[in-house]
Amino acid sequence: MIQPRIEEVESFFFKAMMDGYAAQGSKKTKVVDMPGYKEIRFQDGEFLLVDRWCVNPLSPKSVGTTTIWILEFPVWVMNYGGFYEENVIAFLKRALRKNYEAHQFVGGRGPILYEEDNLVYMNHPDHNDFAEFDGVEEVFDVKGTSFGYHNYWGMKLF
């Protein structure tokens, strides 16, 4: 395999995420060999993105991994975990979609600040480069009551 250009991988990331978890009507499937996990796959030519996550049914806690392959070689990964209350998931997806539509990378998540009605999404990246990143995102109301967060980190694998 010829070493990919990071710009190509990043461009594919946004294309895939527009059809992923934050998309309206995304196609989630169960992961047969990982009970409780769901996944969304997106393929375009030699590029493949797989987003896998699980939520503990006894709590709102969740964890996931998004991996990009070129042919059979993994080239990029993002991990995330924390919890979100069910009542803010649609808002979270809108925040994520805002950055994906704009092709704006902030830790692979949503914008630094997104507000809608009485909800606020904040993203605090410590490092914010597509090649290596980490941070935390959070959803809360205007009074400061938290409805969940995710820590995230990732990097290129080449």
C-alpha cells in the first residue's frame, strides 16, 4: 500500500460521517460477535469507515471506536466514551452534524459551542489535529445542569 495522504483520509471521514451516527435515518446493525454493540459502515472505493459502539442497558454509559481502513490497512482511529441521557441524543446528533456538514474538524466531534433552545453543547479539545487529537465534549442546559459528556481521543495509524 502506498502511504495515504492525511488530507484524503480526512476528506473521507467527513463524507462517511455525513452518512453515519449523526445522519437522519442512519443504518445501524448489530455486531454479531459483540453482544450489545451496534455499528454503521460506510465504504467508498478502497476506503472503509466502521463506527462501533455500545451502551450499557442498565445505565446511560457508552463507549465506541471509529476506524478508517484503506484496503485492509487501518489508517485512522477515534475512541470515545462517557454517557448521555436519552433526552439529549437528538440534540447531540445535530451538534455533530453541524461540523460534519462544514468539514470542520474539532476532535472528530461537534463545534466548540453549539446552542439550541435551552441546551448547550461544548467541545474542549486539548489537541486538535486530525493526525492526533483528544478532548471532552459535554451537553448541559442554560442553568448548567449536565446531561452527559464523552471523552475522546484518536490518531492516524501511519
